[in-house]
Amino acid sequence: MIRRASILCVVLALAGFCLAAAAASFTALSLEAAGPQVQKNPIPTSPDSIKAGRAIYAKNCAGCHGLQGKGDGASAPKGSTPANLAAGKWKHGGTDAEIFKSIEEGIGPKPMIMKPWGEKLSDEDIWNTVNFLRDLAKHAK
């Protein structure tokens, strides 16, 4: 009787563990499948974040998008029309997460409209850049 109860407890514990693991996996997949609009910017907008984003933008983005984000950068590929980021209108999605994804993965399909920056910039760099772009658009109005 005691042995049977012990086996039952072990079986129930294993079943509970399996259900918990499956639920956690399902939740992670559901959030991922829901797309970038679910993800919030983990870096709060602050003067330090905007300053960091401005520096990243100046170094990596201004060549095509221009110093003021108007899409008039001197280094834009011939025949291209970089987005006017100061307008605050986003053709490829306007949530912070969608802007993050556009920067990280680039905008395609091939030929790429904008190259991906995810291998060159850290997630933190990209989120700071998103905060800077929001500030840029806010002050351009």
C-alpha cells in the first residue's frame, strides 16, 4: 500500500512537471507567434537613452536617412528613397517592436531596401535608437 502510494506520488509529480513545462513552452511560442507588436521596449525613454540612440543613429543611420532623419542622407544608394523618419509615419509598422524589427532584420525583400543591422548593433543599441527616433519625430512636429 505504501509502495503504491509512493509510485502514485511520483507519477503525479512527473505529470505536473510535464504540464508546467508544456504550458511555459506554449506561452513562449504564443508570444513569439503573436508578432512584434506584443513586445514592449524594455528600455525606458530617458535623456540618456535618447542620447545613446542619437549617437548610434549618427554613426550608422544618418548617412542614408540624413542628420535630421528626413531621408536626405548623402550616402544613400543611388536611386533609393530612404524613409523620412522625422515624419513619424512608419510604412513597415509603427510600434516600437516593429521599428526594432525593421532595424534588426532590415527591410526587404531582396534587393534590400535597408540592410539588417542586427549583427552589428546590440538589442540595447537598437532599442535606444527606437527611443531616439520617437523623440526625433516628436520634436519635428
